[in-house]
Amino acid sequence: MWFWYSARWMELVVLAYMVLVITGSPAIVGSVTFVRLILVMSGPLLGLVADRINRYKMIFLIQLVNLMCMVTMFVTSLTNVINLPLIYGIACIMGLGYAADYAARRPFIADLVSKDKLTNAVSIDTIAQMGSKVAGPLLAGLVLSQWNITGSYFVISLMYLIGILVFIPVKSDNNKSQTGISIGALWQGIQLVGKHSILRSTILLVVLMNLLIFPFMTLLPTFARDVLFIDASQLGILAAADGIGAVIGTSIIAYRSTFITSHGKWFAYSVALAPLCVGLFAISNDYTLSFVALIFMGICLGIYTTMEFTLILLHTGEKVRGRAMGILTMAIGNIAVGWLIGGLLAETYGPQMAILVMSAIGFVGIWVVLFTCPDMWKPTQINLERGSLKH
């Protein structure tokens, strides 16, 4: 899956750079990413599908569609017929594929391992994901500086193809839910999350992080151009900084996985510290300081990403994991709204003020949620035989 992760991160940087070059408008950059991720709100429905059908086949089909989209972008860029309507259309398809992938991929991993090994398995997968967050932007900056946009989409297409070829030999005895695809089954998953204090608080914190903290990512090209005055290759290095930190953070979790007694506490600390790192990045006018701030942000990101998935998977049964992950995917989809708001604020008040204000509001909201969920701080007790958790 590393090739798919790297291709996705590379494509996000190339997409933002391309739209900024074509339009010169941070607001339009935000609107394209908004369109790309608004379909993530379909996560609960796609999660229900992931509970019903073979997850292996679902993941394979998703990546095949992604490959076709990137080949289309390469061909239209090569022939100089690429335009905004096409970009918006591809963004919609990729957004839907992103939501479906999230709903199926982590439950697919849970299908392969027992619950006592789940934290370590998710950590390893997250290391691959975050390692790709380093490789993807770095490769994007390198290819953009050498081969421009057309060459970038060729490399992205190649990476999706390699990922598909590597994934083909993977085998899993994927179970299917007997609930079926229905409104009632979907509502069952929503009720589960709403009634469980840790699941509910995890989803709320994910909403706040994606709505108010993570939008800085799509504004990196604007920071590079208007604040730090750096070129495309330096932008690639800067965009990889939080990925480097994330590999460090995730590696810490992987190393400590057998000693972790409270998954919620690790998650809580990561979301509490992340807004401070983003705030430091927002006020920085120095390239080195900005890079260091994003490294520390990445450490929080690595821990956060591992624990958000682990908490959801540990607190749900096998037959509802897809729906729970779908709801989590919908929460992650709020980043689309955050990117749109961030782009509009950056257009009006500048990127620094936009990110600073959003991170400050996010910091307050995060602590409100943490103070109202004491279960988040308690030790995690896993009942391996019954597949349930107690607090």
C-alpha cells in the first residue's frame, strides 16, 4: 500500500500547485480540494458497503479507478487540454475513492490480525502511510522542478500501477455482515458511535482536527510563495516535514505498542499539542523554524493517526467496523470544509492569520471535548476472547 499512499500525497501537492499556477488564487485551490473531499461525507454508506462485500475486491477496484483518473490527468496535461471543469470532475471521483478506501482498508487490516496485535498492525501501516507522506511531497517537488506537471502525473500513474501489482497476491478470508445494505443497518452503526463515549469523543476530535488544524497542508504552496519565498523543490522538502515527524511518532507507538495501557491518553495528548505546533508554523517567517514546527506537528500527527484508527477498531465488533470507519471517514471529510475556509481566509487576511486563528479556535474546542470525556484518559482493557473492551 506504500505506493498508493505515496501517489496520493504526491498528487495532493501537484494538484494544489497546478491549480495555483493556472489560477493564481488560494481560494480556488481551496475550492478544488473542497470538491475532492466533500464526497468523503458518503463514508458511512461506503462503510456499510465495506461490511457487506469482499473488502479485498473493493480496495482493488478503488485503486484501479484511481489509476485511470491519473492517466487521464497525464494525457490531458500532455496534450495541453487540461482545464478546471476536468480538474473538478477528477477531484470528485478521487474523493469518492478516498472515502471508499478509508472505509475498507483499515477493517481489511483488522481482518488479518487478532485484536492483541491490532495496535502494532495499525502502527506498521501508519508508518508506511506517513513514510509516504515524506516520499510523496519530496518526489512531487523533485518531479515538478524537473518535469513539471505532466511528468508528475506520469510518475503518479506509474506508482498506482505498481501498487496494484503488489496488492494482487494479498489474500484474506473476508467475512460479510449478515445485516445487509439498508437504512436500518446504517443507523445501527451511527447509534453505536453516538452512545459510546470514547467513540463519540474520538469522532468529535477528528472533526476538530480536520476542520481547524490540518487545513494548513493545502496552504503550503501559498506559504512558500507569499511568506517564505521558496521554490518548488524547497516546497517539497517543507511539505515532507510533518511526514518525517509522523514516521517518528508512529515508530514510537509501534515500539511501545505492547506497553501501552491507555490508547485514549496517547490520542488525547497528540490532539492537544498539535494546534500549538501549527500555531508556531503560522507565525514563522523563517524556513528552518517552519520546518522544525512541522516536524513536531508530524510527531503529533503520527500518534494521532495511529490511535484514531486503533480506538475505532478496538471498540467495535467485526460486523460493524466498516460502518464505524465510514463515520470516521465522514469526520475526516470535514477537512474539505476546513480547506475551503482556510483558502477564503488566506485570500482575505493572508495565510498566516488564517492558520493562526483556525488553530487557536481548534485548541479551545479540543480541550472542551477532552474535559467532557473522562473515559478517554482511563486504561484500556481488551477482552480478547469476546472481542470487546471495558473501561
